[in-house]
Amino acid sequence: MSRSDIFTRSLIALLVSSVALSSHAADDNSASGQSRHGDTDSEDATVLHTLTISGSKIPKKAVELTHSVTVVNESQIKEEAYTDVTEILRKQAGIEFKQSGGPGQFNYMKLRGLASKNILVVLDGVKINKPSRGDTGNLLSQLDPDSIERIEILRGPQATLYGANNSAGVIVITTKSGTVSEAKIGVEAGSLGWRKGTLSARDVIATNAGRVNYSFNASDTDSDNTHEHEFFEDTTLQAKLSVDTDRISVGISGLDIDNTFGYAELDETYAELESRNEHWAFQTPDPEQFSETTQQVISLFVDHQITPAWSHKLQASRSKNTYTINDPYNGFLGVQIANVDGIVEGVSAGDPIYVYDRLYPGLEAAPLDGSETATDIEANYEDRVDQYNYDLLYQADAGNVLVGIEHLQQQAEQSGSYGESDNDDEQLSYYANGDIKLLDNTLTLALGVRYDDYESWGEQTTGNIGVSWQFTPVATLYSNVGTSFTPATLSQLYNPTYGVETLGPEDGMTYELGIRVGPETDAWHLEATYWNTQIDDAIFYDYTAENPRSSSGFGQYNNGAEARSNGIELQGDYAITPTLTLYGNYTYTDSDYRPVGDVWKRTVQIARNKGNIGLAYRQDALTLGLNAYYAGPRLRWKGDVEMKEYVRIDFSSRYSLTDALAVTTRVENLLDEDIEEGLGYEEPGVYAIVGVDYSF
């Protein structure tokens, strides 16, 4: 029997059960459960005791969670005039980025010292990590913040809810819905030739049977970048429609991103370095080198409140991503000036170097005509995931239970200069999660278990157990232990040159302990969390493995490495006055990895220390924000030399000239700090954007 048949039969069984429950709905009025689609927490809710977390799939107050969580709502995004989701997330505890250059360029996210393949991104209930590589690529630097209603950062493994790829955590993004009545147009302009236009509309329309909610957001961005011929072009369309009654919500949501960015070639030392003085790097503009990305997410859902306590939800969705690399042979590109002796044999510092397309000085002396090794590059990738979910939820004062089925069909295609492949995988999952409340609802015990069956490599069972104890009216202790896994990507399994079909998953275990302190008002809040994550059988590229498919005869993916990460997250806020709030966070991360047969080494691109501290002023028509972001020294990609620490000061403002017209500003790196996130890449320096929007 195929996995599709098993999923269908399991779904029918659960639907029959829910129909039976529904027949008793008229007699069941004693439970205090709340409809998921009827939950209408205020957009401006910031009080920890009342803020409801939906990414846990069991709607619950944040104070009841057994792990660390952060929520960023729409009003915060609007007030601080963000142009990039990267900057929203960088401001949160535990998250850091390697971003190479200006708007829309290459973007690599880390959370709790783990790589982006260990961070699951969920958009409107749809997993959007790519099966070919395990992460979301550069999507977070391309997604328009104006289309977002809410971001929830669930730290630590959430495998019993979401399955694979979340040993570090899950980022749940909810796009805008018709929760309010408004229509708006806006324009922005600023540094590096930034130009952006937006158009949006949303409303709630009452009907005899219930209400209709809709939203639509469109944006178009065009920007230059830090080097000649670099550019960033992005069009984002987002829409959502739902028809709601007291007991049923039926809806559809969609997101479409079309992005192109051109980038300069990075030439740098590939040898091991003993100091920064030996490092050289320069970026050579290339007028015909660019990448194209498209991302589509479409989802259909039905949410039914069977009784006051029982509800269920069926969701069918598709996520599709295409990525194309274009780098035709240009011949002669230009001249760079050597900054270190010996970049090319016989070249001294200050001498010119004649740069040809994809010829790297330092590896060999470049032939003057550049014709011996230069080649055209065009590579095409397509990832597609069809996802089907069914959840049955019971909610009551004494506790909650969620059981569900998930079916995924994944496909990854590759063509062009790096080989041809077309591979797929199928996954069937069953999960159960729940909690029970004791001691007059001050003690919450949570338990979860999940079984995943992959057609490509086999089965995996994960579990978690957690506790949250509100031992005083203002203080809560929480702790969680959870297992997780990161499967081999379809590229690691089936790449025509380097793939190994026998690869197993990486296995993770995380311990977490924390405390939340704060009154039921928004006067002040503090949270401190310690985590410890161990990953076994980590997948790595083994340069020593014999491989007749490779031109060198060596190199392929393998299991057997280890990784570990532990640290402390501190975050809090304090209302100095009713209009002025001080906030901050600090993260200490100790992250290491151990290659097979080797010793533990510090993980590259991870700062041991990072943090934010800032002030937010809100009064009537004016909001002001000032934030200082600190990133400590990080090892470059090769693990031999450190990049410099830096402090970046950002400023934001929003002023409503009238009820309809508002002006926004955002200035990043206000003091023009010398920033290194990728050694050798030039950063924009001071970066400023001004915007105007009109609501009607």
C-alpha cells in the first residue's frame, strides 16, 4: 500500500470520528475550549501573560510554553520601517546572519549556533524549506516585510509538531489577513538607488451567515548595490481570502515572489591563514552575472469547530521555488590592484592584476586571453513540496490534546552546468501533542511524540517532554527536553557527482531551562534561557572519500561528524514612562563541531557574543526607535582567521501628518561602522530609506 493510500485511509478515519463528535455538539456546552479561527488577540498585545502563540498548533498563552518564544507583530514592523526580514530577525535573541553586501544579496541565517538547515521556516502553515538543500536559500532577504502580519520565533526543537529541520527552532510567519479595514499606497526611496512602491487593501465584510475577510498586498522594489553592475529587483504579491461563520472557516492564501539580483565576483585567499595580514580579497563587478529566484506558496484550508471543545483543520498546500544562476563567460573583466605580495607569482602589492571571468589569482597565473579555463555557467534548480495536513484538537481548562497526520510529496530538479538530476521523496507522519494543567493551572506538563516515514531513507521517531511552573504571580520556570533530526537533502542523496543514497539523518537532542519574570501589566519583563544541543551523525562533505564520479577521484557526502551548541539567552523590556520603553537582549553561544577522527573545533560564522539594546518612543502620531546591535568576532568560512567585532546603530521613525498620511525613515549603521559579516565582502556603510504612505 502506498503512502498516499495510507494517508487517505487515515484521514477518512479521523474525519469519521470528528463527524461523530459533531453530532453531539448541541449537547456539549460545558467545555471552555476556544475556536482556533475565532481567536482574535489584539495586534498590539505585548503582555506575556495574555499573548497567544499559534505556531505551537495548540493555541496557548506564552506563559504556558515550556520553551523560549518571541513574537513580532505587524505594528512593530510598521513602526520601525523595516525593508528586509533579515533586519527584523537580527534584532531577536539567538539569531544572527552572514549577509554579503547590500539589499537582496546572499544571506545565511544561524540560530543558537546551528546552521540554516536546522531552522524550519513555516509560512501560513506551509513548510518552505527546500528539499534540495534543507533551508530557504536567500528568501528572507527577498520577502517583503509589508506583507507580514506576525512572526513567531519558537526556539529549540519542535520536531513533534513539524518533523524535520528544526533542531535550532521554527520561525512561523503569518501573512496579512482581513483583520482590519484599510487600503494603502506607499513609496520609498533611499541609499543605493532604493525605489519601492506598495499597494494594499484588506477588509472584514459582514454577511448574514458570518463574515468575509480578504487581504491583498503588492510591492515592487528596484535597487542598486555596493558595486557597479550589482542590483536587486523584487516583486511580491500576497493575497488571502476566507469565509467565516461561528463554527467554520474556509480560506485560501497565496504568496508569489519574483526576484533577480546581480552580484560581483569574490576573489580571495583559499589557503590556510595564520593571521589577517595574509588575507587578500577583492570583488570584481560582472555585468552579466546574476541569479533569479521565484517562490510561490498557495494553501487551501477548512477549519471546523465541532463542539466548544473539539475542532479540526484540513490544509492542502504547495510550495514551489526556482533558482537560476547565470554567469556567461565575459572574457576580460577589469584590473584590480594587488594588496598583498604574491597574490600571483611575481606580483607585488600595488601592481595591477588582470582579472578574467572565474579565474582566481593566487591559484595560478592567469593567461592573458583567459580562454583556457573560463566557461559559461547556467544552472537551474526547482524545488516543489505538496503538503497535506489534518489536525484534530481538543481544548479544555484542564488541558489540550492535538493529534494529526501529515503527508509530503517532495521533488527537486537540477539542470545545466552542474549536472542533471530529477529526484523525489514521499513522507507520511503521525503526531500527538498535549498538555495537562495542575495546581490551579499554575503547573503545565507538556508531552509530544511523532513518527515520520520517509520513502528515501526510512523511519524516525521524535519526542519531547516539558514543564512550565508559574510559582509566583509574576514568575514562571520552564524546561524542555526534545529530540530532533535533520535528514539528508535530496541533493546530498542523489547529486550525480557527490550524492550518497545511503546517508542517514542527523540526530539531535536539546535540553532547555529558563525563567520568565514580569507582572500582568506591560511595565517590565525579563526572560533567561539556557540551552544545550548535541547533534550526532552530522552530514559533512568528506574530501578524503574515494569517488570515481568526481574529476579528482575524491569527495562525497558522508555521515559521522558531531556538532554541539550551548549558551544563554537574556531578553527583557522596561517601561521607563508610559511613552518610552527600554529593551534589550544578549546571547552567549558556544558552538563547536568535530570532524570524523578529529578534535572539536569552533564553528565558523558564529559570534560567541551578540546583543541588542534600544529605546522605543511612542506617543500619539509619533514613534521613534534607536537600536544598537553588537556582533562579536566570528571565524571566516575556512575557520582560520576572525572577522572583526562591530557595533551598528540603527534609527527609525514614523510620523502621521494626518489620519491618512504618514512619513517613515530608517537609517542603518548610523555611525558608518566598518562591518564584516563575510570576510572580503563590501558592506553598504550608512544606509537610509525614506517612505510615505497614504491610507484611504
